[in-house]
Amino acid sequence: MDYRKSKHTIILVQYTEDPNSRTYLDFESVNSAMDGVVKMYEAKLKQLNPNRRNITYDIQDLYNYIDSLADLSTLVMADASSDPAGQQEYIKLISAEGHEFYIARKCAMVSGTIKAMLTGHFIESKGEIRFQDIGASILEKVIQYMYYKKRYSNSNARIPDFVIEPEIALELLMAANYLDC
């Protein structure tokens, strides 16, 4: 059974500060729920631009939209016994400051370094990796890139730009070099 496809997922969203804007979206899998969040943003863009036939956007615009929501939560129904040892669907990456980020294992495997850690006989293969030299803001941007690369690596559609702020470019380059991504 495909572990990713077998998990019933519910997204709880509150669009504005008004509690009446709360709703939920129901999906058959984690992957379809992630696509549902993207479709939610695209529907908002179509609502704002009803006369445009095609709508394009930068990936950063999607992240900004998600950040602007009053609340966004996910409930994933799963049988704990369905997770093979050492093959968790999500892993934890910890920044130098101790910020914890959970990332889909398949997206983290974009990094050659992380892939080696997770598949080797390292303590990190247990699903938790601490980066003593990578700050939270840089690690967050690296994770955004991992999701971006995973989503668009085999896409035939127009690939949106991945925006990098000039003030973090050097530090991000060093982290990307270390992480081999």
C-alpha cells in the first residue's frame, strides 16, 4: 500500500480574523491535500482576476498567501503501524537556533547530503537532523526550495521563478552547497 496515498487528510482553514470564515477541506491523501491548498490559492487569484484566462504566479506569492491566512491546520488520519521503521513520511530538520521544521521525506531527499544521512547508518537516519551552522531563515528558504524542486522537476507546465532575496543569497548559496541541492 502506498503510504502517502492511504492517509485521509483534513485541512482546517480560517481565511480572515473573522471566526465565521472558518471551514474545512476533506481529502483522500496528503498529496491531494497539498494540491488542494495550491488550488485554494489559485481560486482566490481567479476571483480577483475574473477576466484573465490564464493566471501565473511566483511560488513566493503562494507562500505569502499561506502566511496571510488567519489559521491553517492539517489533520492526518494514519495507522501508526503502517509506517515502516526508519521510513517516516516526514522528518524533522532543526536550525542552529533550535527551530524545528517538518518536511516530507521525499522532498528532503532532493538534498544529496540529507539523502545520504537518511539512507546511511547515521544517527540522523532516525528522521531528525540538526544543522549547527544553518540559521532558521536560511533553512526555511532551503526547505521552500526542496518543495519547489520536487513539485516542478518533471513539470511540462511553465515553471515559476524561485525568488531569492539578495541579502540572503551568499548564506543560502553556502547552505545549498553543503546540502548538495
